[in-house]
Amino acid sequence: MCVLEGEVGDGRGGEEILRAGDCAAFRAGDSDGHLQNRSQVRARVLEIGSANLRDDEAQYPDFDLHATASGYFRKDGTPY
């Protein structure tokens, strides 16, 4: 994940703030890769996933969002 605009933090306290130009990686299978906008302007990030699109997915439990190669869904499976 790379920050394009704004500032983001992980929201868990004691966090490191990432600013435009900063990048971070999250361990596969870690369900707590959650970021929050920490700036007064819109934050834009570029998320980079696996080259194996069939198996690439991301979960955002704090936002009831599950992203897959097939699209975006809520926890109950309905489209986002």
C-alpha cells in the first residue's frame, strides 16, 4: 500500500503516520490491516495485491467490506 495524498494511520494507538510517498506492507492473512485518514483532506492510497487475482482478496472488518476478484461485498455476501 502506498499513500498518494493525505496522511493515514492504523488507528490502534502508538501508530506511525504514513504520508504521501510512504509505502507499507501487510502480512498475508493478517485481518488487521486497517487504516484511517489522519489528515484534514481526502486521503488516497494505492493498494497492491497478489498477481494471482483468483485468490486475491482483502477484508475490512471495521467497514463491513470484503473485496474479491469478483467485486466488493458485505460480510453477509450482499454486494457493497
